[in-house]
Amino acid sequence: MSMVYRGRFAPSPTGPLHAGSLVAALASWLDARAHGGQWLVRIEDVDRPRCVTGADRQILQQLASCGLVADEPPQWQSSRDTLYQSALERLVSNGLAYPCGCSRKDIEEALRSLGRERPRHAELVYPGTCRGGLQGKQPRAWRLRVPAGEVRWTDRRLGDQQQDVADQVGDFVLKRADGLFAYQLAVVVDDAAQRITHVVRGEDLADNTPRQLLLQRALGLPAPVYLHTPLVLGANGEKLSKQNGAAPLELDAPAVALANAAAVLGLTVASGGTVADVLARAVAAWGGRWR
Ligand code: GLU
């Protein structure tokens, strides 16, 4: 069977790579190589206020010192606003997205009056206040009209998954009140524009998948296959993240860093030799992992 496989690693340049992000980078690279496919890097810098100047270059350098070099020039989301805007306009003209005039306080009050205070991560379930129109309010954000019912998908590692997005998340934001496009829209538009067939990323992103599937359907775009990889836990048992101060990867010994990342993926790979040696062993060990 011949298949065009295109995978990607899509870091947000909010800081340098840490041990957890290297696992996702390595897994996506290994899966692409094991499928004889292509591997791309996309710098996800839509959320400008969270980006750190120079972190993009630092990440690309860290990847390069681990022998992880993209098969096409990296892309920056910050240069792709017109693409996201035209996707949003398509949704609006199809009646699938609408302007919302609610502030965070409006949403909290609406939820309270419904007896539904249910913060989910720091996000509030949008109660649909502006679904039927702005009622004189100024448009702030743009939201997807989420259909009722369960969204189901199969993750290569986590198995059958489901989420009722309408109930658990509500109509979610596509373009924010500050004019920036939301991650959900940018990632879906770019995965399709870059013809990504397989998404391999950290398990912390798994619960975004149903929102992305809904957006793909609304835009008439194909859905990639998803694999969510194990997270690296810090000493406190929480996932390593830049937010909880994960140390940047020290790359004085990239072969060792790679072997450690492979171990998180369940691969036993000796760290001796060059980076290329370790990667070759890791590709062999990856084989048909999480088919
Ligand atoms: N940019 C996202 C992050 O760094 C990852 C997006 C994705 O892989 O879909 O958390």
C-alpha cells in the first residue's frame, strides 16, 4: 500500500523545548520516518502575547541538535492570518460561526443565572447567549455554532474517545476579542493547508481533538489520524510544561536526551554513538508502535 504520510511538530514559541516537548517532537518524527513520510515543523505563534522573542529560533536549533530537521521550510502561523480570516468568513457565510458580544463577566453571570457554574480548566462553558443575535451588543469574539451530540474518534494510543462538545465546551471561540485567531481555528486550517495526514502530539492536547474534528467538518476538510503521546511528569506528578517551570532541555548530550525521550515512548534505545545512531535505533524500535 502506498500512502502519502505527512506529519508535523507544532510548538508554541513560549519558551525553549523541555523534556516533555522533545517527546512529542521525537514521536512525530519517528512516526513519519517509520511510514516513509514527510515531517514538517510549524511555529504556532498565533497567541502573540504568550510568545517569547527568539524562542522560535531556539526551538529550531534544539531540534537540529537532536537531528530533527523538517523536510520543508518551517512555517510561522503569525504570517497566515489571511488564511484564518477567510476560513472564518466561510463559516460565517454558511451560518456556522457567529459574532459574540459577551465579556467574561457576562458569561459568568449567564452561567450563574442558569445554575451552571462549571469552570473547565480556566475555560467557561459558553451558554450560547449570542447564538440568536447580538441584541445590541458590540461584536467581540467569533464562535463556532457547535452541534449537539457526542463527537467520537479513535486515537491510536488512547483508543475510542468521545466528547459532547456542545455540553462540555459550548460554542467555542475562533477569533478572540483582541483580534487574534484561536489555536483551534489556526491548527485546523494549517493541518489541512499543509496536507497533514497524521497528527502526533502530547496527550495534554487530546481534549482539543473533538473541537478540531467539528471544525474540520464545518470547513469540509479531511480529518487527520491522531496519536497522543505520554506526558513527562515532573516531581510534583504534574505534566511538565513551560507554565510550571520545566527546565529547558540541556543539549550538551543530545543523544542522551533522545534516548530519554524514547524511553517515555516505551522504546528501549541505547544512547551510545551519535545522534544519528540513536535516531536510527529509535526508528527501528518504533516499528509499528500504536498502529
Ligand atoms: N502549539 C501547540 C502546543 O505547543 C501544539 C499544537 C498541536 O500539536 O496541535 O501546545
